[in-house]
Amino acid sequence: MKKIITIAKWEYIEKIKTKAFVISLVLTPLIIIAFSVLPTLLSNKEELRTKAIGIVDPSNEYFKELTNELEAYKIDNDQPNYVILNLSGKGKTLDEMKNEADKEVLDHKIEGYILIEHGNTDSMSMQFRSENFGSFQDLRRFEEKINKIRVNHELMKKGIDPEIAGIFQNNVEIEQIKIEKSGKEGKQDFLVVFFSAFIFILLLMMMVIYSGQMLIRSLIEEKSNRLIEILISSCTPEELLSGKILGLSALGLTQIAIWSLIGISLVGGAVIPPEAFENILPMLVYFILGFIFYTTIFVGIGAIVTTEQEAQQMTTYVSLILIMPIVIAISAIQNPDTMIVKVLSYIPLTIPSIMLLRFKVAPVPTADIIITLSILVLSTLITLKLAAKIFKIGILSYGKRPSISELIRWLKEK
Amino acid sequence: MIEVQNLVKEFQNTVAVDDISFSVKPGTIFGLLGPNGAGKTTTIRTVLNIIKPTSGKVLFNGESINTNFLNQIGYLPEERGLYKKSKVIDVILYFAQLKNMTRTQSLQEAEKWLKRLNILKYRNSKLEELSKGNQQKIQFIMSVIHNPELMIFDEPFTGFDPINQQEIRELIFSFIPQGKIIILSTHQMETAEKLCSEIFLINKGKEVTSGNLSKLKNKLGGNHVEIKYNGDISFLSGLGEVVNLDAYNNYAEIELKQDVEPSSFLKILTEKIELTHFSIIEPTLNSIFIKLIKQN
């Protein structure tokens, strides 16, 4: 045990000092933040601008009311979100109006303009003409308001009280509520669920690939400079193996700890919704066990491969299995009880990621937690034993990669 | 004491070590000699318990070798490398602690050894900044810092300049009075000749010969004389007493038949040519080695 700790300490301290580690420590969360936060930030920015919007409405049926409705939207410090300009000049043909308005757009005097044709007839049509496709939110607002005004007009023509029209337009939206075991209710937002689970799986995958490669690289280094011979004339292969796994897991946990601190500080800044951190404890258990399981697999691989290129290929394949559940994530969120989700949550390689997903979607039955954890722990132990065996023989076979039949023979060897 | 009994190691298609036995007593340097690919490294790995023998036994002080002995073994492998990016002192401490030394002990010993090999000034340098010779010194330190009972050096002198070779040779000698069991594997016969009292010659996995070096020389060396002369010695090759003639300009090495007395051969020579020098020479281990391997 003392030697395992010595090895773990060495691996931990030597690796944590490397530039590559420091860079990945900072870079990874930056990338994740860039992917998850930047789009929100950008689209939020969009709202913070007053936009000049023109209206071309030859019938003059909509202009006044539409202007009132749209100018009611405010952004920060009570500035209007839209400034409306009337571009339907008197005595001009529709084509002339269009040409002039288009020119205004191209000269960047206005953001775009709403073109309402045949406003007073049944064959009314509408366009929003701009240089770029406008934001979805803007378009939705324009459409909603114009339709509201149109319906009002139509009803009034038929002599119906506009108040009744209001009844038609007050839609009630369905809100999704997730029922938790404890009886408290939580709001279920598909995107929050998807992305928070996604981020965890992505994080796990990145860590697995990163430390897996680090582990294999160190094994290949020790193999090629024959330090491995001194190492295993100083400790048993099992000790060496466990020490390396322990050291790298500690390294991984350090990474998570630092990343979590960043995450928590971001929650403080309300950028990541706090729901993302629900069930964080059981998820951490799966995360850590999953990480150890995959690291153990990599040790076996590291004992077999002889060059870094080979190692890279193998790690990539293994890591792909890890993200496979992402593919079925959408259907899993919509219906966590489907067969494929159940099956995948009993396969050791996919347990970590699928369980991370399931925790986000619906309460996981205790029985399932116990079963999956047992499978994961058991397969980690078995893999550890097999890896140690391969490792024992593999580390001394230099030069060529063993064939499958050779591997099987190694495993059978006592 | 190390005892190797009827050791056999087979790999998939080849027999790397075929039924060899030897023992090494404390306070001796045992030379494990043989050409490349003879099975030296496989033998060493079995002794180190890195690989399991197909059959046969390795006993360390009467007990089957096992992982409990790891801390009493010091090993310097033939091919050397180190963690290039790490600091000298850190690497030495790591391996010393892997041999169950405490940190304080390791630090003390490390500094003692660095000083002894005149490289204390590199204590905090990265290994990649050291010359090849100095890196090898670090490896040597790593193999002896824990004061092991059994020391195995695989080609310890390759890569050292003559001065450092001398330094390392003296160090290895200094382990003899301490009663260490020392196994030296090499194909440099000159080195082995200077260091080893016992040798074991291995070729193609099999024992060629073994035993006390000076006795072996007597037994296998044959009957050699060297002469310096003026005149024509071509008649020698026709002579019944001569087995082999190595003639140069006014100098020759002659192997005589086992039963021929050098003094009577001297008489024959003085009758025919003018001798300026005549001496009986001991064969070098090198010549024995080449002869035996060729016969093999």
C-alpha cells in the first residue's frame, strides 16, 4: 500500500507540474463556457439595442396601432426596443415605396421594414424585408401584433365587441412540471436538462480522453526507456497499476474540483441555471467510478500499444462509446423508460454516461442505482485484474503489438 | 546467496534459457557472459522475478524468489532511460522510496551518492539537461542507493568514458568487502576479466562453461607462447608441436599442443632463428570466449 501511494504521489505531482495539464485546466472550462454561455449572451445582446423599423402600409390600416404596440416594448433603462418609421409616402406606387424603403435598408438607416400589402382586403400579405435575417424574437412579435390587430379589425367589422376578441387571444400555455420522489415539484425545461447532462458527459469524456492519453503516454515512455524494468523490480505490477490509476484519478478530481469552483461562481453569476446542479452527489459517484473504470481500460491498452499514434486511435474509439448515449439522449429525455435506455444502463461501458443522463431526466429507482453501481464496481475490479495480467506480460514485450490470440494466451497465463 | 536451479524459460516458439544452474556467493562478482541474444537478459529477468520461469527455481538465501525480496534487489538494466523532464533529486527520491526507504533516508543517501560521483551540482537540474554519462551515473545511483543485498548490473560500463568507467569499476569493487551478491552481465570480455572471479558463459540459452575464472583459464587456455625474432619462421607451420600460428612482422603468437613443454619448444626455436623475446602467455578471456562460441 505504501508503494501504491508513492507511485500515486509521483504520478500526481509530476503530471500536475506539466504545462499541458495547466493549459487543459484553464482551456477546457473556457471551451465549455464558450459553447454553453456565449450563444445566450449573444442573443441577449440583441435585445439591448434600439432598432429602427420601417413600415410600408399603403392601406394605412395597421400603421398606427402597430406602432403603438411595438413601441411598447422596452429594453433596459426604459429605452424603446423599436423606433417605428412610416415609409408609405403619399401618392407613390407600391413599387416606388418598396424601392425607397429597400434603399433605406441598404444604406443602414433602418434595420428592416414591414411591408403590408392589400392591408384592407382578405388577400393581405406581409413581408419583413431586411439585409440580414432578423432575430426570431422580432419576427414573432411583429407577427403576433399584426395578427392581433387584424383579428380586432375583422371582429369590429362584424360588430363584435373587441373585448371578446381579447378572450380569443389570451392563450394559456402548458407548463411542464417534473414530479420528484420527495413530493416537491421542479420545472422541466428540455434544454436545461439536455445541456446540463450533455455538459457532464462531455466533461467526463474529455477527462477520460485526456487522462487516458496521459496514462498511456507515461506507460509508453516508461516502456521505451526501459524504466519499467526498474519499476517492476521495485514493486509488483498490481501496485504500479493501482498507483497510476490512483494518481491519475486524484489528478482528475483536482480538475473537477477546480472546474466546479468555476461552475459555482458562474451559478453565482446566474449564467448556468442552478437546476444543472441537481442530484450532483449521485452523479459525482457515477462520474468518478466511470472515470476509474475507463482509466483501468486504458492501462490495459497502454500495456499493449507501442507507439503514441496507436494509443491515440485506441483511446478515441473507446471514448466514442462513452458519448454514444448522447445520440439517444433526446429520446431518453422524452421517455426514460424505453428499452434501449434500460439496456444501455446495464452495460458497463455506457453506465456512467447514461446514468448521468437519467439522473437529469427523471428520478432513478433505488434498485437501479444499486444494480448499476454494482455492475460498474464489479466490472472495474475485473478489468483491473485483467489489465494487470496484460500489463504484466505486455510491458515487457517491446516492438510489436500482440495479436488477439496472443492476448488471450496472456490472460490464461497464471 | 543466489541459487539458480535448472532454469528453463520458453517463449512461444523459442527456448530462451535451457536448463541452466549456477550460484553466486556473497562477496563475489559473478560474470554472466555471452553474445547478444544468448539469454542473459532473460536469465536476469527471471532472477529478478520479473518473469516466471517455465521450470526450475531461483532461490534467494534458500527461499524461492518472490516479491518480498524486491527491496533487497538493485538492478541496472542494459538499456537506460529516465524521466527526462523531471528533476534529478526527485527521480532518485522516487525510486529510493519505491524501495521502501523513508524520505529523509533517501535524501541523505541521494546527496551522499551525488557527492561521491561528483555530480552534486546537478541536484536540481532536469535530467534532460545532463550529459549521457551523468544520466547513467544517476541510474547507477538508483540501483544501489537502497544498499541492496543483490546487485545486478547489465552492461554497466557502456556509454561511460574511461575515467568514469574506472570510477564505476572502483565502486563495484567496493561492494565486495560489504558481502554483496553481484551479478555482472556483459559481452565486454576485458571488463569481465578485470572484475569477475566467477563466470558463467551462456550461448543460445545453454551453458557453455562456468566456474572460477583463473581455473578456467588454465583448463581452457591451452599452451600459448609469444616470440619476437629475426629470421624466417615459416617452418613452424609444418611442426607437429604447433596447433596454431599467428605470425606478424618479427612477432608471433603460437599455440602449442597441450603436452608440449614450452622450454623444449624454446630449444627448437633457438636452433633455427635468432630470438629477441620469448614468453609464455595467459590466454585472454576474449580469446577463450571466441574460441568456445565458435566451437559451439
